Amino acid sequence: MRKTFGILLLLLAIAPSALPAAVGCDLNDPDRDVKRLFPQSTGYKTLYVSIAKKGGEKLLEDVERRLGDAFQGLYETIDVPYTMYQIFKGREIIGYIHGVNQKGRYGGIQVFLALDTLGVIKTFYIQKLTSKGAKSFREDSFGSQFAGLSLADFYRYDPASGKETPRGKITAIKNPASGAADDFTAMLRATKKNLILVDEFLLNNRHLSGFRPVDIAYKNLLRKKMRSVLTVLGIALAAWVLTSLLGFNRGYQISLNKDIDNLGFQMLVTAKGCPYEAATLMLKGGTGLRYLNAGIADSIAAQPEVDSVTPMLMQAVFDPNKGESGGISAYLGVDPATFPRMKGTLAFKAGGWFTDPGAREAVLGYEAAELEQREVGDMLLIPEKDAEVKVAGILARTGTQDDGTIFLPLSAVQEIFGKEGELTGIGIKVHKEADIAAFEERMYRLPDVQVVSLSQVKNTIMMLVSTAKVMVLSIAIIAVLISVVGVVNTILMSVMERRQEIGILKAMGAKARDIFKLIWLETVILCVGGGIVGSALAVLTAKLTEIFIRGVLPFSPSGGFVTIDWTLALFTLGVVTAIGILSGIYPSWKAGSVRPLETMRSEAE
């Protein structure tokens, strides 16, 4: 009875140490084995690490993913106390020894690896093995085949199928015992698992320090140059259209306001039914003129909203010497004291304004001077009136109806045409802070007066331009959508073609977020490249764009109205980059969800 009780106590005493031995893997004689595997060593340090304590279920999933096979039962539990040996020479770590248990056909197999500090196998050592081919597996000729291999060589090896895709260094390892194929495959699996655990526990995925997503993304795009170039061109086209559109929206408003400001006044008052444009006057053959009393100008000038007024008298006469059947010449009498100041943007090609308010002098518009073939100092005859005036100045080209107008002092026109005290129009400039709408409403109530508001003209023109803007905006949106589809297609095709490569990267230890970042960076590189090309193209071709738009629009202001600078180009680049970031989300997620070993198996099949 006492003997039986003692045996039970002995079994209880050794049970706690026996169970870990069933799942753990220690060197039988560490002092002897370390010296044998690392003759130059002066000492070692033993570390005990488990997946449960190092990272738990998440780490187990990563290890199984990299291995390409699930852990199995007693030999591979999350609580396995893996024994790691750090080998020293003095204070310097010169290598590692680590062993794992692997289920064989007839029992457990213990595979130890002696590794250098980079994770390269120095010695392959079988400590425990029950197999029909045990003798052959223990021979040096078999173990020497593993020397020089590392985890990188096992990335393409699939333990579940026992195949390497494509064939490489692992396929080259020869099985010395043809009747023990299961044990041979088990040793290869144990070796890959051993290397993965060392990589996770001791090397901290050191080989991934060379994983530079930007470099890899750039090199991959170069592999498919034509596809990448076409995608960049598509994005560049969208960026060019978008930049040009924004430049047009900005510049047109500025140019239109500038043209209206160049008129010198915001409102024009005429007698009801009187044409107020020289072009209209000529079409009417000089008829239809109606007149205002000059005193109205003084009453308008007294209004609190008014900054200044300039009275004008338009007259037209038939000139039989114009063309084969004659033509109409328009003369505009202006107040020398107020008109030049209000029309301060008018520049002279030669000469200047009148020398005296009542002088018989004329200032010719650019085209009028060419038509009359007059220069400063020449005399000009007013037909029907037999009045001579001297050319005092010739205006530079303005692109407005002023180019075809002949300006004279107001008093001279009134005297020559017998219209003393009469006007055809009054230009009004209001204070900047004035309520123009209220002032216009009050002016409309004046009897026998026709009020032309240039803000209304401007609104009418802008309504016409808005139609063109919508058309151009639609084109820009379509171009952007096409470029987005092109980017997504390019990246998805890249992902499908590189499934095996992505699987290898994940087998190396790259996480889904690493793959997501890699593919996402490819998308961003394409979009940034296209954005830079398109924005630069828009800046360089701004003049050509302006010529094209000027030919399409029903009205276009003088001067440049497509305003593109590098600030706008940078804004467009930001927009295109943002579009790239969004369009790259799905392909990047698709790549990140690739299962590593499944891709290799599909390639093999």
C-alpha cells in the first residue's frame, strides 16, 4: 500500500513538468549542444516566449497566415512555451537556437535550427524523430541542404500542399527516404514555422525594415509603363480641363468688371427712344436721335449717390466719300473737364486730349484714324457742315466701340451742329458705397428719360456666360470621372496580376495595412503625376485656351480672361490628389484582403 502511494506522489510531482515537455521544445543538454552548434560561443541566454503572452489570438492568426496552415492540437497551442536560446561571444549576440515540435507519422518530431543574427540557417538539427527514414534524415547530407536558407526562401512554400510555387530552393531539397514522405513534409513545415517564430519573437520582423512602400509602388508602376502613362495622361487631361475652367471662372468676372469700369460710368441716361450706341446709330443711318436738356445733367449731379457726371452729344452725318455708296460718320461731343477723368483707362497712341474746351479739335479712335488715314496734326473735314477740325490725338486700341468713334469738345459739336444746350446722353458714376439699385429705381421714374444700367447689361452677359460655364463644367466632371475609372481599373488590374506577389509579402509578415498602403501609394503617385502634368499644361496653354473660349462665347471681354497662376495649379493638384486618395480605397482594400497561400495554390493549379 505504501509503495503504491509513493508511486502516485511521484507521478503528481513530475506531471507539471511533463506536460510542457509534450508541447515545448528544449535542448536535451544545452551546454553541450550550444557549444557543438556554435563552437565560438562563450555563453547563452534562455528565453521562454509564448504566443499567448506575446500577442494572443491576433498574433496566432498572423503566424498561421504566414505559415499557410492552422496550428494543430497538442503540438501547437497558443500557450506553448517556446524556448529561445540567444548565443553570445563575450557580450555580442552571434546567433540563435530554436526548436519546435511537429506532428510526424509515428510521433512528435523536434526540429532545431541554429541561426545567425540575420535569421539564416547555419545548422539543421533533428533532436527527436520516430520514422522509417530516421537514419537517412539524421545524416549530415540531409541537414546540410538547409544551410544558407532563410525565411525568405520559404515564402512560396505551402505546407498544406507540400508545394513551392514557383519552384525554388525548397523544391530542390531532396527527400532521402522515399517511404517517409509524410515525415519529410512535416520537417519542412516545422522549419518554416521555426523561422516564422524566430522572426516574430527575436528578429521583430527585421527583414521588413527594407519594405519601403514608396519604392515598391514606384517600381511596380514602371513595370507597366504604357498602362501607367495612359492613366497619367487621363488624369492630366482632367486636371487641365479643371484648371482651365477655374481659371476661366476667375478671369472672366475680373475682365468683365474691368471692361465695365473702363466705360467710366455705371449708368447712361438718354432721351426715350434715342439710340445710345454708335453702332446702333450707324445702322439707323444717323436717324432717331432725341435730345435732353443740358440742365438735367446738373440735377442728376446733385443726387447724393452720384460721384460725377459727364454730358455727351452724339451726332452722325452722311459721308459720301466712305466706300462706293458713302457711309455714316459718328461724332461724340464730350466734356473735356469730366470725360477724360471718367475714362482714365483710355491710352493714346499719339497726341493727347484737346488743348482748349472750345477748340475745333478731334481725338480719333484707333480704327477711325486708320479709316480716315489721319495723323496728329492733320485736318479733318466734317461732311455736310464744311467744318474743319484738327487731329489732336489718336487713341490706342481698346477693343470697344471707342475705336471707331471721333471725339470732339462738347461745345464744338453743339456749335457745329446747332445743338446748343442739348445732349444725347449723360454718363453717371456713383459712389462705391451707394445703393445702386435704389438709385436706379429712382432714376427710372424720371419723365421722358431712358436709363441704361450697365449692371443689367453685365447680368445679361453673365447669364449667357453661365450657359457656357455649365457646359465646360460638365466636360470637366466627365473628364474627372473618366480619369477616376481609369485609375481604379489600372490599380485593380495591377492587384489581380500581382496576387502572388502580394501573397508573398503577406507571408513575409506584411500586414493588411502595409499592403493597403502600398497599393494606395501607387494610386496617389499616378494622381499626383497626372495632376502635376495637367496643371503645368494648363498654365502653359492658358493663352490657347483663351483663344478657344473667345471663339465659343457669344461675348468676351477685352484683355485676358483666363487667369491661371501657380496657386490655382496647386489647388487643382490638391483636388486631383484627393480624388486619387478616394479612388484608391477600393483597390487597396481588395489587395489587403488577399490571403497569402491561397494565391500561390491558385497559381499552381
